[in-house]
Amino acid sequence: MKRTSTTGRCPAIAAPTPSPTKPASLNGVSRTRPAPNRASRPSVTLYDPPRSPIPGDELAAAIGIEPGPELGRLIGEVEAAVFAGDVESADDAVALARRLRSQ
């Protein structure tokens, strides 16, 4: 047996019936969207990528090279060392870059 509403629509999308205890203007439907409950969302910690403790132009000047692919490779190595905890200061970064360049 088919179920149809009096409006001819599918029952799942038929308009809600007015509630005798609520104002007729709402018809049981909230007009405002509730604020999101941030406490119920899982906590996610986002990390920034590791950054060199010395800007690239200063690193290039300190080790005596021009900006280019070699400098980019050295900055990447320094950032990886920062992430690993092996480099903490600009002096450590320069020392590591010099070691890597001499290899």
C-alpha cells in the first residue's frame, strides 16, 4: 500500500505539522542554526613545518654561496635537522650547512 501525504508529496519531505504548544510562525522548525559545539569535535593539533632558524639570504652570506638550488637543498637539510632536534640556533644551522657543503 502506498503512503502519500495530503499535499501529494513524499511523507519524508512533507511540511511539518504545526505544534499546538509552539508559535505557529515556527511550525516546529528552528529559524536559526545553532552554534557549533566545538567541545564535541575531536582535538587536532596542527604543526607548522620546521623552519630554519636563519633566513636563506643570511645563510647564503654566512657560507659564501649565491642563492640557487644548492642553497635550497641546504635549507631543506637544516629544516630537517631542526625537526629532528639537531639544530636549535642560527650558529648550529650555519655549522651544519658548512659541513654539508664540504661533503
